[in-house]
Amino acid sequence: MPYGAIKPDRHGTILSYNASEARLSGRAPESVIGRNFFTEVAPCTQVREFYDRFLELVQYRAVNRDFDFVFTFDPPLKVHITLLYERNEEAVWVLVDRAQ
């Protein structure tokens, strides 16, 4: 897969983390699975532009949301985010496309 894929449950706990995201982020799946995406793994995403969209998707069980986001790394990293709600597991796929 050419993009990162992270699947947190509706509370933000990471259930799945693909190899592409591990390679791009430098974090092994076993170091992030079971941790909270918004508070422990990527706290820079706990902002209105990202976290509120995640919460809205979960609350309304919407199908998806697409938006651009800038991770506040040094240097900053501009990405395109797609959030896909998975009804069966009440989880959200966070797809991170770095090909900007």
C-alpha cells in the first residue's frame, strides 16, 4: 500500500497500523497498537482540524471525510487525510497520503 493506514476505534485506541505507515513514521506496529492515537502517538492531531472531524465521523457514523493536514514535525509534513468509518467495528481508518 503506498499510503499509511491506521485504524483507531471510536475512542482513539489503535487497532491496526500498516507496514507503510510503520516505514514512513519510523514506528513499529507493536509500539503503537493498543495506544491512543490522539494523546499518545500523534498528539499534534488533537486539534479541531483533525480530531473534531474524527469525532463527527464517529458520532454521525458518516462514511468518510477528506482533508489536507500539516503534521508539526521539523520540518512540517503536509499530507492528505482520508477518514473512513467502519460500522462493523465502530472504528475509523485513517489513511495518510504523503504524496503531496
